[in-house]
Amino acid sequence: MNKDLLRPALSTLVLTLFLGSLYASAKINTFAEPWRAKVSADLQEQMERYETIEAIVVLKSQASLAGAASIQDKKAKGRWVFQQLQTQARQSQTLLQEFLQQQGIPFQSLYLVNACRVVANAAQLQQLAIRADVGYLYGNPAITYSHPYPGSNTGGLRSRVEWNLEQIQAPAVWAMGYTGQGVVVGGQDTGYDAAHPALRRQFRGFRGDSLPLDPDYSWFDGITSASTLNTDTLNPCGYRLNLPCDDNGHGTHTMGTIVGDDGAGNQVGVAPGAKWIGARNMERGWGNPWSYLNSFQWFLAPTEVGGANPNPDMAPDVINNSWYCPDIEGCSADTWPLFELAIQNLRAAGVVVVTSAGNSGSSCSSIGWPPAGIPGAFAVGATDARDSIAPFSSRGPVSWGDTLLLKPDVTAPGMNVRSAIPGGLYASFNGTSMAGPHVAGTVALMISANPRLAGQVDEIEQILRKTADPFYSNQDCEGVDGGSSPNAVYGYGRINALRAVEAARAYTSATQLPPITQQARVFPVPASGSVTLVTGPLAAPAVFTLFTVTGKPVWEQTLPMGATQQIPLELHSLPSGIYFYQLVCQGVRQTGKLILQ
């Protein structure tokens, strides 16, 4: 157990100053020193309190994956990204690992994000921070998933498809012959009950009822010990598991909504023909940044049980993430760049990252924590059976640096959602944790309808946004009008699996997806000089121009093609008055009004 450090004695302090040493008795010199600029605030606090600290050491050099965009085949894309990341980590971590071994510092290497996890004392962490090859040191605090709320019913056999599946028109897609066949869905959560009748046959490690499950390349346990945040150490599953197990029930429920079907009347999953693989990244709901990053890495290149022989060809097409990382649990904003880099690298490998928006509504800008609030994560809010936004569903927009991200991306059913729970049972839960799996399942339906979409992350997300049923709100957030679509409450709307699959079938690698309506918006209006331009996904480079009321152009900027963008504009040099803006993309012209005070 960690113990508080004793303050250094006066004689020790005098000796330290005399020798000019940065260190004394493995405790922090309280004077300002260069190492502090490369150590997160939360980690510095832990270094002052504990004898040994778990930290994540991020290397300064990170792999460039820009070349992945030109690779169409998903497996080829994944292999290339895997090779680039592994090569970068291997070459850049050699000297660091030699130092760690010389110092007797336990470590574990990561390549998805070029980093190492270490357990060291304060003086050793200071030495790591001043190394030229180290970019930054982060703490590895405990975090928790987005707790669901109990629903209104539980239990038994059903003779009908669940209401939430009907609402997004999944049965109509099944009638077309698309059930997710040929697609692999990943999930990282509290674990999974792979023996559940609704999940057993869909597990990629299933080899027949009379044979044991084969966990190689289909199961990863990122939990090696009990979390200190649990009051006991009696985990019902144990640790370092070779076979799937769910120590909480949350993971089984989410995977049931993606693929669940027991063949006997319990149709609870959006894509019952898809295969699933899973990772346990939480110990009864508690994890830490490393357990999440380590699980993300496993999805890039799944391994045999024990971690041997990673194979990017076994990567899933989409990953469901029904968890979030709040600062109140110890995960500060310092660690967010790690999640951003991990998600960017998975996207480069052709993997869609679906995240739940969180249950912190109903105020604006309540999507505040990773992974939902990170660029590149496809965030999902929750609706009820009447398509009203759930009161707990977190809202956008999200501040990211100097920009605002329009979140959530879409919404999906998340209230009174019935799905599987461990032990062959069923229960209904409420939460955005229940909404996200609907989107992951819809991605599986889309790819089964058109395998050419596999690995095309931007295109898949654009189709989901474009085909969602728009809904409106009287809640305006940070200048984002709830009466227009997209908005900060519903995003682009509640997903429609049928429309998404129809659009997916029409896609080819040469398809130029049309721009989304309501593509350009400037807010706030009126403004005092600083505004944000928001565009939807652009199918080609676009030109944004600002005009005076007399038609004189006073501002012009070319925007690159790609995903949703939020671009800050500093217009303090312009006089107060009324202006008009115009966005032209592929001959489509959109206009709007801007008032500067």
C-alpha cells in the first residue's frame, strides 16, 4: 500500500542544495525545475504524496500515418498502420527501455500510442522527464464507466422484436438479407458472458456447442489485479482470464444490443449475424487510462491469449465504447491527448470508434470527458420510445482547444432497452451506454450490405449522419440553434438503419458523397469579434467568403475536404455591422447572416 512521504529533514535539504542535486531521498525538490514542464499536474501531486507511482511515459516521437488514407483495402490498411506503429515504437524506445532496465524500473511497452507504463519513485520520474526522447509523463489514475439506470422491466422470453430495433428499422434491413454477416464488432467493457444464449454463437471464438470456446484473437483481459477503488478484492470472475467473463453485467448488456439473438424469440441485437470480440478494460466498473489504451491497442492487432502473435488481419470493423473518463474519478484533461492519438491511429487503420455521450445531461456542454468529447470519436446520445431526448443524455457542443465540436454526432434508443445480462437472463436499462451499441450494430449492417465500406471510416460516419432522422429542440447551446439540424441535443438526429443501409449499398470507392444539408453555420450570432464556423463533412474542398451588405468580400478561406470541422475566426478587425457569408462546395452554394457588435 502507498504511504505518505515524510518531509525531508533540514540537513538533507542543505546537503541537496550544496551538491546541486535535483533529487534527495527519492522525493521532489520543491524548487522550480525543467522536469516539471513535462509532467502533468496530477502526476506531480502524486509524486509529492507517494513513495512509488504508476505513470505513463509518452515518447516524443510518434508515427506518421498519413499514408493510410490512400489504402482502400481494410486489411492492407491495418497491416500498414500496425507496421508503422510497431517500427516507430521499437526504434524509439530502445534507449529508454535500456535505462528502465538499468534502474530496475518495471515497465510495459505500448505501440498504439508510443509510450511505456512504469512504476517508479519521484526521483526516477524526474530523471525520465528530463530525457530528450521523452515527450510527457501522465498519471494513471482510476476511472469508471457511464453507469446505466435500471429500466422498467426485466426477464423472460419474447415473441416479438424489441421496440428499439423496430424504431431504427433494423428488421427491415434483415428482410433485405443483411444481418451483419461477414463483419466483426469489438467491445471493451466490464467483460462479457460468452456463454449467454444470445451471444454464444456470435462470439468469434465459438467452435460449436460441443466444443469449448477458443479465446485466441477474440478475447483480451486487461485486468490483472483488483482496483483500489473497490472496497474488496473478491472479483466474481478473477483476473488475467483466458476465457470471457463479465464481472458487472454492463458489458453483456451492451454486446447484446449489438448482436444478441438466442434463436428462441429473444431478438435484442441490431446485427445478429455479426461476430463479436471483446476486451475487459474495467474491474467491476473501475479502470485507468492504461487499461483502456492497452485494450484499444489489442483491437488494432488482436493476439493469442497471453499477448503473443498480434495479427492486424483479425481487427474488428467497429468498436463500441460504453464508458467515459471523468475528471472527478482522477482522469484530468492532461490525459486526453493520449485517447485522441489512440483513436486517430485506430481510424487510420480503418476502425470506427463509437462512444456513448455520457449521462450528465440535461445542461449544455455536458459532454466533457473522453472518449466521447474527442475528435474522431463518434458520440451517441440517447432517446426514448417517442424519439424525445433522454433527460440524462449529455449535450454538446464540446470545447476542444480553440474550437467547438458539434456533439453528439447522432442519437439512438437508450431508455428502457432490453438486452442480455449474465446467466442467460435479460433486463432493461437506461443510459447512453445502451444507445451507442445501436450505432455499432448499424455499422455492421452497413458493411454487410456493402463490404467495400469496410475500413472507410469517414464515409461510414458521413452516411450515418446524413441518413439519420433529424429532430429538433428548444434548447440552444453555445449559439447552436436547437431548432435547426444538426444541433447540440440530437446531433444529426436519431439513426435510421434502413436508410443507412440503402445509402451504403449505393457506395463505391469512387462515390462522391453529397454534402450534408445545413452544412455551414457561424455562431454565436450576434458576436463580438470571435466566431466559430461549423461545417458538416465536405466531399471536396470548399471556399468560405464573408461579404458586407454591399456585396464586398472582406474575408475568404479555403476549407479542406473531410469530416465535420469547427474553425475559429477572429474578426476583431472588422467594424460592427451586418455581414453575409457564403460556402461553395462542388457547386452547391449556402449562405447565412452574421452580426458583429
